[in-house]
Amino acid sequence: MFFHGSSKINERGHLEIGGVDTTDLVKEFGTPLYVYDVSLIRERARGFKQTFDQLGIKAQVAYASKAFSTIAMIQLAEEEGLSLDVVSGGELYTAIAAEFPVERIHFHGNNKSREELEMALNYQIGCIVVDNFYELELLDTICAERNQSVSILLRVTPGIEAHTHDYILTGQEDSKFGFDLQNGQAAEALQKAMNSEYLDLLGVHCHIGSQIFETTGFLLAARKIFSKLHEWKETYSFESKVLNLGGGFGIRYTSEDEPIPASQYVKEIIEEVKKQASAFSMSMPEIWIEPGRSLVGDAGTTLYKIGSKKDVPNVRKYIAVDGGMSDNIRPALYEAKYEAILANKPLQPIEETVSIAGKCCESGDMLIWDLPLQKTDSDDILAVFCTGAYGYSMANNYNRIPRPPVVFVENGKAVLVVRRETFEDIVKQDLPFVQRVKS
Ligand SMILES: Cc1ncc(COP(=O)(O)O)c(C=O)c1O
Ligand SMILES: N[C@@H](CCCC[NH3+])C(=O)O
């Protein structure tokens, strides 16, 4: 079993995170419960930033807030000097509610609405990452109506098949995202942006996918982009001030995963960009990256209570917990794998192999298949590791299950940063169809 960050087994023989006993967390906040190890998030953020600083490279490390967007998390990103990537009006609203410095906010998305673009312009955020011709024209029109300029990047698709799950690939030619680099669309977008009175084109952006374990894809993307940038310099006298290479750095969900350290991704990317810049006699652009998962993924642990069991003799033993695909849809969506232990008795000998089921009304609502575990009793606490990215942010109310609360732990203190949803919250938006007359 691999323990992340400050997670360890304490003298009471319980799982402890951030200096707080998880059984105490359960007593205070109930289950299911998302627990975040704040010092691990800080460590990850500093790791990225320090690598750029040590190598003297002008950079922005933007937290891709889609991985886990809450006011507290955005405040933490601000404290750590990160920039912020948002992909919707809701994520932008959260950033504004957290009073995140607007000049460090970058707005992504393949179908931003007029309202969302206007919201970004109202707040005068740092940069809009333009994804397609529709958006390019719409943004230009809105800016002209308001006589307001805005900094933009163009999202390009370099035609790279990174090695990851198909659903989280984004840099390939057949993708809904970005302007194709090879077929002339990116060059057409470049000219349109350069001809606009209101769009200040800072450079290009690309994001090749998520949960990527090798640097090859990033380096290949940098090479392809540079060769285009060189062409664009010769043809259009365009020089990219910024090169944003996105996020996607892989993390260790299970002991089979072997991610490389964040610093290595960054060092290799920098080396390649330097090499390309010098080969084409171009000036070194500012490098931006957008990690999401690698900042928060392994800092999150979900605590569940064990409930019902079902033995299918000679086949499998199902053990159900009080959450499931409503708080972690990743196993159902991507066949994502997780590791888990019993937080209240992790030192007891492993006695059986069980499969952890959620409580939703779906056969596919399975959190972990074939997990070696201690003998369980009802009310034992199951801790599933590495749920910090795309867990809470993709949580839903399927079966009208309230979303769990989020607790930040650090230096022996626990702070509730998202309260548990209630049944009242769940019906809050509902309106009656039939008006009941009170007698
Ligand atoms: C444009 C963009 N930037 C950054 C990210 C963050 O990716 P990850 O969480 O894998 O670092 C994503 C998600 O894949 C993305 O689409
Ligand atoms: N939501 C995905 C990653 C997609 C990232 C967004 N472009 C996951 O849980 O792994």
C-alpha cells in the first residue's frame, strides 16, 4: 500500500491525514466525506513553480480548476501564487467569489456562450483561450460593441495521440477542441486574430490529454508547434509571447502506476522549448502549464461507511458503501482504478478479496473490483485514496443522493470547506406542477 503526502497509520492504529485521525473526522462530519491533505497540495504547487524558478524561466502555473473547484481550493491556489484556468461561467463565478486575482484567470472551453464571454470581459480576466472560429468572431464582435480589448491565446490541436484513455485524449486531429495545426485552420485563425483591432494575441495553447505518464507527447507537441511558429514568423511576422502546453501530468492511483515527478515533466518541456527556440532563432516564449489532477489528485481521500454485503459463492463478494458513482463517477466512466484500506483497522491482516459497490441503482456502480481487504464489519470506514481530482467536481445527485462535504486537513486541524448537501438542497430548484390547496 502506498501512502500519499501526510497520510499514515497513527499510534491509535487508524489512518491519519494532515495530523487528523480519520475516525475522528467521520465522527464529526459523517460519511461519505472528501478529505484533502492541504500540505500535499502546497507541496505539489511549489514543486511546479520552483522548477520554473530554478531554471530562470518566465512561466505561469495555472491550476485547472475543473479538477476540483471550490472557493477554499481557489483561495489555496491563490496563496500558492498559482494562476487559474476556468472553463465555464460557473467556474469563473467561483474564482470571483474566492476573490482570485482576475489578471491571473484564463478562460477555456469549446463553446463559451456570449454571456460567458461578456462575464469574462466584465471582470477583465487575464486571458481567453479561443477554441474555434465561432468564438473568435463572437469575441471580436462583443469586444467591438464594448470597445474593449482582451488578451487571447489560440488553442491548437497538434495531431498527437497521447497514451491515455480515449475519453481524456484531446490533442488528436479528430477532436472537438481547438484549431487544427496541420490543415491550415490554425493559420487562418491566426490571421483573423492579428487583423482584429480588439484581440491581443499572446500566443498559442495546446493540451494533449490527461493522466499522461510520458513526456514524449508534450515534447512532440512543442516541436510541432515551434515548426508552425517559425512558419508564422516568416509569413506573418507573428511572434508568440506565450506557449501554453496545458496540463495532463499523470499521477499514481495504484501501485501499478509509475508517474514521473512533476519537476521532470517541466524540465524536459523547458529543455525542448529552449532547443526549438534556438534552432529556429526565435526568442524564448513565456511557458504556461495547466495542471489539475497532478495538483490535487493524490491529496484527496474519500471516507465511506461499509454497509451491506452480498456473497455470490465461488464468484465474488460484494461490499457496499454509502456513496458510489454519485461522488466518484470515474470508475464507471473510464474504468479508473483505485486503492483503499479500512481506515479504522488498517493493520489487521488482509483476509479476503472483495469488490466495492456503490449504492446507486446501476450495476455499473462499482468503485473497486477485487480489492484485498481485512474482514469487514458494518460501520467500518473504507478510505479510497487519490480521489482529489474529478471526484467532487464530477459529483452528481443521481438517485437524489446528496453530495458529500469536503474537509481540508493540515497540521492537526480540520476545516469544513463544503457542507454536506441536504435533502432540502436537492428539491430546492423543483417547482410544483400541481398546486395543492391547503384546506
Ligand atoms: C485545456 C485543459 N487544460 C488543463 C487540463 C487539466 O488536465 P489534468 O487535470 O490532467 O492536469 C485539462 C483537462 O484535461 C484541459 O482540458
Ligand atoms: N475528467 C477526467 C479528465 C478530463 C479532464 C478535462 N479535460 C478524469 O476524471 O480523469
